[in-house]
Amino acid sequence: MSEAAVGVPALDQVAPAIEAGYRAGALRRLLRRPAAAFGLAVIAAFVAIALFAPWLAPYDPLLTSWSAVRKAPNAAHWFGTDEIGRDVLSRVVFGARASLLAGVVSVFISLSLGIPIGLLAGYAGGRIDALISRLTDAVLACPFLILAIALAAFLGPSLTNAMIAIGISATPVFVRLTRGQVMAVKVEDFVLAARAIGNSPWRIALVHVLPNAIPPLIVQATLAIAAAVIAEASLSFLGLGQQPPAPSWGSMLNVAKNYIDNAPWMAIWPGVSIFLLVLSFNLVGDGLRDALDPRSR
Amino acid sequence: MLTFLIRRIATILPTLVFVSMLIFGLQQLLPGDPAVVLAGEERDPNVVAYLHQKLHLDEPLPMRYLYWVRGVLHGDLGESLRLQQPVLDLILQKLPVTIELALLAITIALAIGIPAGIVSAVKRNTAWDYGANIVALWGLSTPNFWLGIMLILLFSVTLGWLPASGYVSPREDLRANLAAMIMPAFVLGNAIAAVLMRHTRSAMLQVLSSDYVRTARAKGLAERGVVMKHALRNALIPIITLGALELGTLLSGAVLTEQVFTIPGFGKLIVDAVFNRDYAVVQGVVLFTATTYIVLNLLADIAYVIVNPRLRVQK
């Protein structure tokens, strides 16, 4: 017991130090990749736009003007105006809030549900694992967007319900990933050592196993934000997300498709914004995958 | 092979049970009395009473689930309140349109994704590789409903080459059918092409570095023969399975694509049902989609074992 007590602090101090150094190195490796650095810069720009929207937007995004209906881009309205004279640039700026919020909150919901369930399945094994795995398979069998549409339809159309629907629909991926990582890590020597010195199963799972399963989850979470941004835009495009008149890129495209022959600018900028934001999260996700891969060290 | 089949089917049965529970459970998300909500805005007392009886709402939840499953097993997915038709009939009516769209989209995805993946792997770290990766990232990051709108702007509004929306049956006029379907099929195939390209690239890179490919090269075989005959054949095996998993993307994408191009398919059915609060149709479509997905994955697994004899021994 005394030997173990001496060994534990040493192990607990050395491992985090190595881990911290590795993660700092991973961030450096990420920033050295031009594509990932570009992605991070674009995401930072969109976050800034969302946070400072009231100061950046030239007009109130809900302000209608019957004298400026479907005006082409000009000096007063850089991105033009929509079917009831609202400034498209201001709506694109405010629309960043809905997209970023949906991306982050949905993935937070998926992580909050997926990590504990996956940890339980992977660590407990046996019947609990079999039950959770079959449940996960069942949710995965329903195509992501179709399940999100069904959930949003039954919960009622709103941005909050869209985020819940996207979060629940994306959870199985995190359950599977956490389970797989935990199953791989729990047979490692350091976990067996932690068990041998008498740590409780909960302490082993949370302190020793989970931190080692985190890197792939970070990569998946980044890519899942990209998918959630598209999913929110899709649900809003179908009328199941952000409700009018509140601005959202998806709902702006839903209206814009009806005016594509005489006001194409209404469709261009919200789409470009979704594309840029999703591309950036994909670039950062790809970059993180390489940067956190131990083989690339 | 038979043991593998039995074991594989045994694993999908509990999944199907959970899928049915999940979809039945959707109804429980409705606030208040489901019969009142399901009866629509008019809330006709006769309809409410009929639904109470049909859905066995006075019985405990497990009994209601069993009644519902019994109906599903007999092909009764419920009835559309708006269209006054059995849900299964509605699905079967719309399905051929979506199947045509899906087949065209898969053809386009294969025609773009696999050659791009091969070129990218064979010419690794060259301009070709970077170019193919950029195209794949574009495909993965572009919302397909926006791509659809942009294609309508270019090919319908500006150039006037293709119809912006609508559907003509291939039996009526094949040319008009293809003109109406080519844009939606491209939009739908675009994202899948990107995924296929990435899978093909990584599978080809793995195969190209294997010993038997090195031996084929050492024998002096032409590079084209080595790539197409020796490497691609083996690389295609995982691509087939991963391709089957893209069915979900295909069906999800069809919902949006059919909405943009006003195609009266399976995807449009669920969206219209959502807006008309036709919940039985929503449930029916999700159940049908999930079951199809599970069955197709089972078939893909079987195909994988058939084309790869080593797995037959292992399983």
C-alpha cells in the first residue's frame, strides 16, 4: 500500500505534464497547417461578427422598407434588400448568431449525452454495452436529417427544438466513438496499474480512461459542428428551425428561392456564409485529426 | 456463410425492435392528448373519438405499442388524415420517383468520386491530388439546397437550358424526364461523390503500398494495368460497404433536393406531412427509411463477405 501510495502521485504528476506538452504541441502543429489556420481565422471572424452584430450591421435586420423592396446591391445596401425591403447584409450578420449557436449547442447536447453513455457502455461492457449498442444502432438507422425533421416536427418548429433535434440525432456517433476509445484504453497497462492500486471504477473511468479518449472526440466534435450548421440551415430552410422574422441563413434561402429570377442576391450571400463557416469547421477538423494523431509527432 | 447470415440477422432484430420503439415514442412527444393533436386544426370530435379508439389511447403505453407493432407487421403504417389514404400506399406511390433520383445521383457520384479518388492517390502530393481534395472539401461543405438554387440560377434563369422545377415521368417523355432530373441528381450526387473520393483515395493509398502491387510493378507490368487491374479491384471492396452507408445521406439529401426542385417524391412527402401535421405519415416515412437502411446494410455486409472469401472463413 505504501509503495502504491508513493507511486500514484508520481504517475499522476508525470502523465498530465506529458499530456499538456503534447497538447500544446498539437496546437502548434494545427496552426502550422495553412488550411487549418485559415479555417480558424474564418471561424474567429464569424464569432466576432455574431458577438458584435448590433454594432456591425448597418441596419436593424427586422426593419422593413416598402420603398426598397428587392433592391440590387448598391452603396446603401451592399448585399441588396429582400422581398420586404430588409437589408440582406444586416440579416446575414445577425444570421451568424443562429448558425453558430445551433452548431455549438447541438454538439454540446450530443457530447453531454454521448460521452457518459459511451463511457458506461465501453467501461461496463456485457449486457449494458449490448443494450446501449443496439439502441445506438437503432438511432443510427434513422438518417440524421430525417430523424431531426421528425423530432423537430413532433417537438414543434423553433430554433431551440431544432438544436435539441440535431443534438439527439448526432448523439449515437459520440456514443460509438467514446465506447470504442474506452474499450481500447481500458486494457492499457496504466489503467490496470490504477486498478491494482485500488482506485474505484468511477475514478478509473473518469480520471484515467476518459482523458485518453478525448482527442478523437475533439476532432469529431469539430466536424459535427460543421454538420450541425448545415442541419440547422436545412431545418430552417424547411421552416422547422429559426422562425420568421428572426434572421437565419437557412430561412433566408427558403424565401430567396422564390425570387431567384429577379433578386438572386437574396440567395447568394446566406449560402456563401454557410459554405464558408462549414468549410472552416471541416478544415479545422481535418487539421486537428492530423495534429492530434500521435503518428504525426 | 449460413452461420454468418443467421448471426447477422439475429443482430438486426433487436435493432429493429428499438427502431420501432423510438418511432412509436415520437408520438409521446406531442403535447396533451395525441388524438386531439393528430386530429388537426379542425379537431372534429368524431375524428378525435375515432383516433382514440384506433390508437388505443385508453390502454397502457406498452399495450398501445404492441397494437401499433401488430399493425405495422400487417403493413398498416396508419392513415394520412389529410389525404385519407393508407401511409404505406402513399410511400409506395412516391417511392419510384425518389428511387430514380437516387440511382441517377449514385451514378453521378460514382462517375466523379471514384476516378477523382484514383487520380488523387496515384498522383499523391501533386496539383491533381490537391485539386481533387479541394473539390471533395467543396462537396462536403456546400449545402445541397443552396447548390440547387445556384444551379437553377445558372442553368434555368440565366442560360434557359434546363427546367427549374417539376417532374415528368420517364414513361411519358424520357428526354423531358432527364432534363428535369439532371440538376437535382447532380446536387444530390455531389456530396456523396466527395465522400466516395475520400474513401477511394485512402483505400487506394493503402493497396498501392502493399507487397503484391510492388511485385506487379517489379514484374514490369504497365502502371495503368497495376492501378486498374490489381489495385482498384481490391480497393473497391471497402468502398462498396462504405458506399452503402451513404444511403442515409442520399435519403436526407433527397428531402431537401425534392423541396428545391419541387419533385413529388418521398422527401417531399415527409416535408408536406410535417407542415400539414400529418404525423402518421411522418412516423411511417421514418420507419420505412430506417428499415430500408438496416436491410440494405445487411445486404452490403453479405456482399462484402461474398466478394472477400477470407471473411467467410473468419466469420
